[in-house]
Amino acid sequence: MIRALTLAAVLLSGTAMAEPKIAISFDDLPIHGVLPAGVSRTEVAEQIIDALKAGAIPPTYGLVNGVGTEREPSSTPVLEMWRASGNLLGNHTWTHPPLATTDLATYEADFLKSEPLLEKYAAGSDWHWFRYPFVDEGKDEAQRAEFRSFLAEHHYKIAHVTLAVDDWDYPEPYARCLAKRDRAALAKLELIYLQRAAEGANYSRALSAQALGHDVPYILLQHIGAFQAHMLPKLIELYKAMGFGFVSLEEATADPFYKAYADPSLPAPPRGMENILWAKGQHPPASPDNHAAELQGMCR
């Protein structure tokens, strides 16, 4: 069970520092996760767009799975809304396949299938950004290198991830608890999420300090779900209270750390900071609890 915490206590879990930076990004546009009754995909997008604007967050990339426009055609306006708000679009493949267990030719065809959609809704902007579904870069270094070459040939940059909240686990319990009108459970769900966000930020900073000796601009992975939309104002507030500022994905990846992560024409770097430490013979810090089992049992 999550320990009893107030939001103030969560905020105090941050450490004193010069202002580190976060670039927020969203995966799975236009749909992610289950919807609570009476909520639409466009309402979710509108909530997120409004929260980004209210928080004075720089233009934010939304990585697109085009299959969502087939499965839920009414969600397609999300892409237009996202661009009209000044935010940006990139490629997350068409159907969100895992690279490690997908034939490379099939994966590449799935990837390219999203380009006409991006050309339509992101015309006039730089949509040649890619994030691997499941952050899965391949079954081995040979497959990883081959697909990086494909990305380079198609003039893409990679949206690496250095900060996460494991937010994909929350939309289902959120919808269940809303349906049951269980206010206590909803409050607990929010608190778990904010605790996980604070602990995740501290974990990423600890990794960066141990691996590099300094902060990098952290790239946050979020998903365009109903719970994420509900919590985004509080998440932004949390990060600001912990001392973080906000930058764009382009600004974050201008940091030298991201050079080989973002540019697939370069030799592949270690798969994340944990692997940098393992290569040095060092143990990474303990990762935060994702509370998955507790979330699965809520409001059943």
C-alpha cells in the first residue's frame, strides 16, 4: 500500500538544485487507453492542450499511431486540434508493433504507412521525429543498427526517453473508479501517480548524476489518455514545485548527451543511462515502484 503522503510531502521529495529542464512529449495520438463514460477523444486532447497552454509549456510533440484514425474515426480531429494549438506531430508507427518481435520489412512498412497522415496534418512543420513503440529498439544490436540506418535514410530523428511516470497503467483504474464514483479511490490514484512522478524525476536525476555527473534536459514520455489529461495540470505543478523548467524536444536534444540518441546516422549509443552504468561496472540506483499490482486491483 502507498504510504500516507500529502501533496506537500511529495513535493518535498525533490532535491535542491540549479533548474533542470523537461521536454514533455505524448505518445499514441489520437487515442490511448479506455475512456470514461461520456468522455470523447477530442475532449481529452482539448484538456491536454489547455493544460500545456496554461503551464506555458513550449510546443510539444505528439507521436502518432495512424491506426487510431481507423479504429475510432471520430478521434481524427485530435490531429488537427494538436497542430492548430501550435503543438507538433511525429511518427510512432501505424499500429504500434514491438520491433524486437516484428520482421524488419513488416515494421518498416508499418512505419511508412503513417507518413501520408503526417504529411496531411503536420504540413509545414518538422514531423520527421520518431519514437519506438514500447521504447523497443530491437531484439539485438544488429536489428537496432539496421533500423537506425533506415531512419537515417528517411531523414528522421529519434525522440529518446529519459523520464517516465509509467502512466499507461492509469486510464483503466481511473475509468473504473469514476464509474463507481469512488472518491476515496480516485484521490488515492492521484496521489500514487504524483508520488510515482516525483520518485521518477528523482530517479532520472540520480541516474544522470551517477552516469554523467550532471543533469541533462530530461525527455518525458506521456500518453494521450483521459487520466493523463486530468492529471496534467497537477503534474506540471509538481515538476515546477520540484524546480524544473520546460523546454522543447528540439532544445532538449541539442544537449550533447542526445547527439547519438537523436541522430540515427551515428553509431548506436548504450540503451539508456542504466546501460551506461552497467558498462562502467556500476549498479544503477533502485528504480521506483510502479504500483502496477495495486492499480490493477483498484475499483474492481
